[in-house]
Amino acid sequence: MQLRISSLVKTVSAAAALAFISMAQPALAADAEVSLVIKDHLFTPNPLEIPADTKVKVTLENRDQTTAEFMSDDFKGGKLVTGGKTVSFFIGPLKAGTYEFHDEYKESISKARLIVK
Amino acid sequence: MLSTALIVFREILEAALVVSIILAATKGVYRRGYWVAWGVVGGILGASLVAVFADAISAWASGAGQELFNAGVMFIAALMLAWHSIWMSKHGREMAVQLTQVGEAVSSGDRALSGMAIVVAVAVLREGSEAVLFLYGIAASDPNQTWQMLMGGLLGIASGVAMGIALYFGLLRVAMRHLFKVTNGMIILLAAGMASQGVAFLVSANWLPALGETLWDSSWLLKESSIVGKMLHTLIGYSAQPSGIQVLTYLATLIIITALVRRSGRPSKKSLPLKNTGSSLT
């Protein structure tokens, strides 16, 4: 019985893994790109503007020595970027409106706005 | 110093909650302390390695390395948790009867516990590496703050661990004969939450379609970044703005594990007689 179950689990997980691999298409191209810089724990440009209903690739350059993490309470997505490095990630598609985002490690001073239109 | 403590606390909290659930879920299993301790040590070593190689990991897969790594870590943990709850449904009754280990289950107990050690390691590794990167960043930018940072970090770790201990002893107050049922339920929710977070990482790496970017937005009610939000995020996979595929994965994981647990929990002819359940337990 135990053997049968563990082989069942294996089969299910293998099937799930296969499903993932077949579904996963590396980099479904983003429709828009923006770049963002963090310096002295402040984001520029602020506000950041992106088009509505579009998946946007954000390139984030960290010009501080500290680690920062792009984070929002209003939408998903974001990423950790160590000091002096550049990362990119995807946000959206988002509806038109104004959203906030911040550096998780310096939340109070780094608050910035994202305008989607 | 307090802001450092708070940030470290939030990172450590998740790992501490996972460890305490696993400790409660394996209460009475032979040599669990040994395996969980190895999980913690392995996780700390792993966290340091991940922190050291953070930039290299980030650069993998044309910049999607961080997401893929996190997703992989989440899926491993979810699989191990699923395996554990299935194993427990088979052996939990034997242990509830005798509390100390039933001889024949020792060897398979070791195998199941090695799975739990991996879950512990993975939880510590993921959250710990972010805490290490954060602290390292402060130390690198302002060496004068090292002492404050160290104190803040330790305070944060201590508070996170304290929350874990509180949850552990809270769980132990559950009557022994219900304990495995309760913790097994929690482990299944943990697994579903981790699977859906793993999928969310793949969506943000643009490897999977979101199937509806935001199915609902409950951030007005409970922000995911608040302490309570973070705890629920760990415990039941709470997400303030889940995508369609996240919800689907969550439900599918719940259903699949529950079905497998039911299947393996069904008494087979070889099971021990279970007449005296509950009498001599506490």
C-alpha cells in the first residue's frame, strides 16, 4: 500500500512537473519596458508611469550599497536587488489608476507612486 | 535598531511558523529533534550561500533566476509537505495510540522526517537569505552601524523565534488525539500556500500566464505586508491580490493532497487494532 501510494505521488508530481515544463514558455515578451533607479533609498522617476492593461518589464538599478526590495501593497510583483546591481521583473497588467510602491527595507522614506494610464 | 529588528522579524517569522508547525506535527516521532535541527543548520548554511551567490542566482535564466530559484524552493517544500501528510495519515494513528515510536515505523519515520528536515531547511534558507542580504547591505554601506545592526538583527530573530515557540505550545494544547488531525490540516494548507506562491514566482518571471492578474483585491482589509498578513500568508497562503492561476493551484493542491491522504488513511487489513484510542494518552 505504502509503495503504491508513494509511486502514485511520484506519478502525480511527475505529471505536474511535465505540465509545468510544457506550459512554461520562457519570456512571453513584455509589451512595454520602463527603467527605474533607486538612489539614497529614493526611486526615480517618481511617479513612474506605465500604460494600462499591459504587462510591463521594469528594470531596476540600485545605486545604493544597501540591499533594496521593490514592493507594493497595491499590486503584485517586485524583486530584491543587492547594492550596486540591476535587476528586471514584470508587473501588471494593471487597470488605470494610481498605485504606491516602496523599498521594503526603507518603507517610510522610499514611498513612491505608480501612475497607470 | 528597532526598524532593523522589525524587518528581520518579518523575514524570520515565516520560517519560525513553519518550523513550529512541523515540530508539533511530528510530536512523538522518533528522532524528530535530530532531523529538525539538521534542517535548521542546513537552512542557515544555505541562506548564507544564497546570500553570497545572490547576484549569480539573479543573473540566471536571463535575469529570472531569483524567481525561478524561489519557485523551485517552494515546490520542493510543497512536495515534501504533501508526502509528510500522506505518511502521517498512515502512521499517525499508530503513534496516537502509543505516542512513542512503533518499532516497525522507525525506518520509514526517518525517511519521512528527512522530508520535513528539507522543508525546515528550505523555509530557513529562503527567509534567512533575505535577512542576511538586508543586514549585509547595512553593514556594507555604513560600517559604524554594525553594532546596532547586530543587536537589531538578534532582537528580530529572537522575536520571530518567540512567535514560533508560542505557536508550538499553543498547538500542544490541542488534545493529543486531535493533534495530528489539526497539524496535518495545517500542513496541507501550508503545502497549498507554498505551491501557489511558487506559481506566483513563475508568473512574475513571465514563465506562466496569470490567468487573470488580480482575481480579487483584499488589501484594504488586510495588507499582505502587515504582520498578521504575513502570518496568514505563511499559514494558509493568504494573498491580497491573487492571480487566477494562484487560486487554481491552491485549490488543486488542497484537493490532490486531501484525496491522497484519504486514500492512504483508509484502514487496510494489516493495520493495528485501534480499540483503545484516546484512553491512555494524556
